[in-house]
Amino acid sequence: MPVGETRFDVSIKGTTSTITINEGYNLTNIVIPEDYNKTVKIIGPIKDGASITYNTPGKKTLYVTNTDEEPIDLVLTANGTTYLSGNYDDIVYEGSSLTGSTNNYASIYGNVIIADDTKKSVNIQANFVGDPNNSIISNTSQPITINAKNQNANIDINCPNSTVTLGVGTYGEVIANVADDTLKLTINTHINKLHLKNGNIFINNGKNIINDLVNEIICDYEYSVDYNKATILPSNLSNGCEYTLSEDKNGAVACTVLASGDTVINLNGHNINGNTTRTAALYARSSAHIDIHGEGNITNELAYCVWGADNTIINIYGGKFTGETHTIYSYKGNINIYGGEFILLAGDTDENGHWKFLLNCYDANYTAGTAIIKVYGGKYYNFDPANAYGEPGAPISYVAEGYESVCIDEANQIYEVRKL
């Protein structure tokens, strides 16, 4: 490895190489060969203005710890995650994730300059301790996420072509020059004073209003505040939001909803694919309120498709739902079906040869009136929601008052619920 005049020790343990700068020396410049496919840790005093490059195709993690107490300028290029600790002034960064280990984040006194060659979204987490302000500077159009790990960080965001997300953090003053589309604020963002130079505000949660997140806004143009819209469904949804999906969501439990705010999921032609025998592809609890719209599929070919628990309210207006043992299941709470198609792949059948548990409630809670399914529409394959055998006292009807279940395909036993 070319290291200039630096003297150092190298130790290798498993898949990690540790480079320790010897006492009395400091790191000047280092380029780690691209074919060196290991996690690399660099520890020791780093010279002001040094550069570190590690562009392994394997995108291995890079740890950099500057032990010199004086903040230094650094040019850093890495195509994997970089964990940065110590004191820094200006950082020129080309990469995607500049972060820190738990409670050991870099302290940045100057600017973070995103290199023009950066081709990916950039996530920066650090202690921003500039006086008066730190700056995040980028001429690229890549999305940027900023998480201040210290209290009352003052940041100038000069990223006129980027959508910028202010994530977890408490900010004193934020000056924002961002792209026209959004400055995104999350549920864990709080700003004392926001000065908008360009851009609009987008609040990515269903719980807070702008006054909950920002004490004062200064702006000399008519800006807009948009709420509750996102395109990618997270695996764990802890606050309400409106999702118009731009891609499929896959996973064991593809999405667990623990939302205190209202959640809207527009499938928008995409799919939620589960792969679990434990619960369901879409598992909702903690009194979540969910509306499901649009064309697309929610599928779990191992067990349950949609599971509602803990006094959830789930309203289904569209989509195609396919489960292995149960398609729609209310353990506790209300599930209302206004549209969609519902299919079961296997399981017990009733005396009519129909699926027994395409729609189903937990028996004890059904009897107590705390697990409820009401049907106002939709199509049901080999299942009559007005003549169902999955609950105590069967046959029972899930069909809401003023509606009826009609067999529209005798050969395939497809039932449709319509208004009387």
C-alpha cells in the first residue's frame, strides 16, 4: 500500500485488517488496492489535508479514526460504508454512507463537500459542531440524508440540485438551499429556526404538523408544505404515512405496521411479497389504521396474507390478496373490505367444499366482539363470505348490512359482494 512517509503496523484478524500509525508519525495519503477485499481499520494521527481511498469492488467497510486532537482536512473516497471518528475540519467525500459507530461519531467543525463524481445517494451522520455553522455542499443531483448526532447543530445546506432529508436530530438553525421538490423532515427532526433559500418542505410522517417540527420559518417566497407521501414501503412502519409504491416489497414479514398515525398504501401496480409461517406478509398491530388501495398483489404462500392485531383498523379497497392457510385474519380489531380479490391456496374446506379460512377471526375475540371482519365488496375465490364456516356458531356471514354475496362464476365458485 503506498503510504508516503508514514510508518505503521498492520495486523490481520479474520476478514479485518487494522493499520495503526506509529507514535511520532501521521498518515499522509493512502490508496488501498481495489483487490484488497477486507474490512480495513485505520487508527492514528492523520495529517491535515490527507487523502484516503478504498474502492474495493466488494464494497468492504472502512473505519477511519483520527487520534490527533486538532481537526484536520480530509479527502475521503470509498464505495462501501465508512465509519468515521475523531476531529475533522473540511471533508471532501465521494461515497454513499459516512457514519459512525454507536456513540462514537466524528466531530466536524467545517464543511462536508460531496464530490462531483458521487453517483449514489449520500447518508451523513456526524456531530456537527461548527461555529457558527457547518455546511453541506453538493453540486450533484443525488439525494442526501443528514443526521445530526449532537444537539442544536447549525447547518447550511447548499445542495441546489438535491432532495435533502433531515433525519434524526435536534437542530438550532438550518439554512436550506435545496432542489425545488423537497426538504424532507421526519418524525425525529426538530429545528429551532429554518431559513429556506430554495425548495419546499415535505413531512414524511402522519403524526406531526409543521409546527411540531419547526419553531420558526424564514422565507422570502411562497413555499409549500406537503405531508405523508412516500414511494418505498419500509419493513417496519412506525408512523403514519401515505405510500404510493414505486417498487415491490419483499421479505419474511414484508411490512410490520406499528403506526400511531393513519397509513395509506397504494399498491400502484406493485407487490408486497411475504415468506413467513410466523405471521403474515402484512402484519399490523399497535392500533394501526391502514387503508389499502390500487392494483397489485399482497401474497404469502407459506401462511397468512394480512394479519390485524391490537385493535387495528384495516380498510381494503383494492388489490389481489393470496394466502396459503389464511388470506385475511383479524386477531383483534376491525377489517373492512370494500374491494379487491381474495384467494386461498390450501387448508381446510367446509361442507360445501369451500375454503374455510379465506377470511377468519380469532375465535375467542370473534365471540367477544373484538375481532371483526365486515365485507362491503370484493371477489372471493371458492369462498362465500355470506356462508362461512371458520367461526363459532357457523355458518356465519361477514357481509355488511345492506349488501349481498352473489356467485358470479358457478364453475370456479367465485363470489362477489354487492350493494342490495
